[in-house]
Amino acid sequence: MSTHLDPSATIPIECPKCGHKFEQSIAGLQAKPQFVCPNCRQRIDAKEFNAGLKKVDIIIDDFLGDVGKFFQ
């Protein structure tokens, strides 16, 4: 999935089990939506994040389409 956001941008993540804070890149979350906390090895699922990212892309596409109408 492509995104309007920089795929190298990082997202802060906090482990729901141990509270350890770390970062994952957008590209990494898209490529591997399940990963483990580097501290406690708790499995973390980023499927909800990826679904939200799809919604953001749709909103941006709609916005860009609306803006484009002003310049026709």
C-alpha cells in the first residue's frame, strides 16, 4: 500500500504489556503488521494502524481532488 505519508517516518509505540516505548517506521508497520516488543517480546498487532492509515490516505485523496477543482 502506498501512502501520502513519508514511509521512513517513525511512529512512537508503547508496549501494552510492559510499557516500553520504541519507534517503528510507517514502511515497517505496513510490511510487517505484527511485531514484538524489543523489551518483553509481547506480540503487537498493527492491523488497526494500517486500517487507519488507509482512511487517512482516502481523506487526503479527497482533499487533493477538491483542491484540484479550484485550479481547473
